[in-house]
Amino acid sequence: MLTKNQSGFLYMFMSVCAFSFMDLIVKWSADYPLGQVLFFRGFFGVVIYFFIMPRDRIKNFYYTKRVGLHFLRCLFGFIALIAIFIALRNLPLATVVSISFAAPIFTTIFSIFFLSEKVGFYRWLAVSIGFIGIIIITEPGLGALNIYYIYPIIFCLGLSYVAIAIRQLSTTEPVWLIALNFSIVITLASLFTIPFGWVMPNIQDLVLLCMIGFLGGFANLWLSQSFKLSEVSLVSPLKYLALVFGIIFGFLIWDEIPSIKTLLGALLVVSSSLIIFKREIFHKKETPSNIRHE
């Protein structure tokens, strides 16, 4: 029987896998307008959540007493999503993933101030090891800095606040509602880009564009469930594993051959996640929580 922290860790792992495949398709979709890709991400995410929500909430699915916090979660999440989509289209996949790993650093710090979480020595050690790995990987890229490198950093800041907002919302809100509201905002906002031009996809491309929504929808749901079950600063470093996917996809599809520095950095960031999980298995501790599960 898994503890809440361990279950949250598992949900985060599934979320990372889904987001990685979504990023792959987003990078491939560079020939399609950004707003159109955002529409597919949002609309098919909405479809998923309407099948997941309880039947008795279909008529009043929008009901919440925390409109303000939902708005902030959606706003910062939308900004982060646009930033990472732009970065994926203009930078090497492994580079974008590597820079985006600054997010757990911000999240760990934010969780101390916003959530009053206690971050122990081993978690700080794991985050520090991961950060060293990031420095090793991105050092060559930062030497040739261009405007597009700012977008993964914007993504990091937005995602860090989203993690905190989800943790706060999940004390009273079901995870499907948190994720549904975000997908609705993406869908509605993307419709305003229609006058700027959309491209009619063929059948194969249509399937792949739809997959962006399905993968993003499930990934976002699993992400919310992970933050609901576990401390933010505990599960966030697991996102380092996305670097492995970035290296593999970049090599197989875009002939991006990882350097020794990239491989060394990847080893460090993966090790940081393993340290955290092994510590949790060893201690088998529960996270005290008054979170309502629905």
C-alpha cells in the first residue's frame, strides 16, 4: 500500500511521461499557428474532464467559491503554456527541457513561503544535485543567449506559481475542476486567434493535434492529483526525468546528438529524483492532510 507521498510521486511520473510526448508533438507542429495548437490542447482536454467529472456535477460543474484563485491559476498557467510552446518551436528539445528544470527550484522556495512546508536536508540535497546538472547542461547554450531562452524561464516562473495554486485549491476543490477550468480558458483564449489564420490539417496531422489535447489533459489531471496527495517540494523534482525523454526524442527525430555534458547533467538530475523516492520508500511516512478527495 502506497503512502500519499508515494502515490503523488507515481502520478507525477505519469504526468511527466504524458507531457513529454505532448512536447514532442508541439515541436513537430511548428507549421501550424500557435493559437490553433493551443485550441487543440484546450478543447480535447475539456472533453476528457467531462467524462471524468461526477454525473451529479454536470449541470453545475462551474460552481466554486474560489473564483479568484482559479483565475490566477489559469492566468499563470496560460502564460507558462504559451512560453513553453514558443520555446519548443525555436530551441532544441533537450535545451528547452533542461532550462525548464529551474521550476522545481522556484517551487521549493515558494512552497516554504506560501504553504509553510518543511523541506528537509535530503530534499534540498536532491534539488541541489539536480540544479548542478542543469548548469552543466545549459552552460553551452547560455553562452549564445538569444531572445528565445527567456521563454523557458517564463515557463518556470509560471509553473512554480501554478504548483502553489493547485496545492491551495486542492484543499477544497476536486482535481478535475482545477484542470477543467484551465482547459476551458485555453480553448476560449485560442478562439481569438482565428482571425490571424488557421491551417486545415490533413487526417494524420489532425490525429496528432488531437493527441496534444488528450496528452495534455491527462497530464494536467495527474499533475493536479500529484500535488493534491504530496508536498509540492517533494514531487516536483521528478520532472527532471523529462530530460531523458528530451534527449531520446531529440536524437531519434531531429538528429540532436547529446554531448558528454548533457549526459552527465542528465545523470545528476535523474539521481536527484531517485534520492527523493528512495527516502520516501524507506521512511514510508504519510503526509498529514485535511484534503478532501473526490
